[in-house]
Amino acid sequence: MLQTFKPGDVKTFERQVTKADCALFDSGPVHPVYATFALARDAEWCCRLFVLEMKEEDEEGIGTMLSVQHVSPAPEGAVVLFTATVKSLRGNEIICSFEARCGERLIASGEQGQKILKKTKLENLFRAL
């Protein structure tokens, strides 16, 4: 694992909310705004941008936790800017905080964690399931 980053380092990611990102369950559409589960996916991706630069060829990241406080809606078509900040690095684990904003308005905030492991270790863990 490469020690490329330090606490306080930042990555950003933009998502334009599409119909596929809006709240939809087996019972049908709920409302035409960014669903919490889609927002969580994109928050995790923004935090993973660090892992992509930290992992070596024989390694991969795996999520360990995700918390999301979804505080404001973002309608279909809105552009949401995610900002992930390294909160801590402990051994092979990276913890990031994130914010998602639509303009100046806070949409969500939270934390996400990932560990970087050897691919062979992950394959063995998955095979044992």
C-alpha cells in the first residue's frame, strides 16, 4: 500500500442527478429527488478515489463502514459536488469524511471507511463464504 495521502487531503467528484438516481423501490417511484442510497453510492465513490491511488497492483480496497446524514433534497438534473477529506490513516485503513453540496446548500455529510488488502486475501475470504 502506498502512503500517498495524509489527514486533510481532499478529493472531489461531481454527479448530475438522473432519473436512475431518484428514489425508486419495488412498489414504484417515490419522488423525483436524489435517493439516499444513490447518494451513499456516490459518497463512497468519492472516498474511494483515494484508494485508487493508494492500492498497489496486487491490492484492492473494501468498504468497512458508511454513515450518511441526508439533510436536504437534490432534484433530478441538479449537480451535486462531493468533497471527501482524509480523516485518518491507520495501518491499511483510511477513514474519510464527506460533504455533498448543491451550490452552497448542504445535501449530505458523513464518513466512509475502507481497508486495503491483498487481492489473494480477499479472494480467500470470499471463497470461504
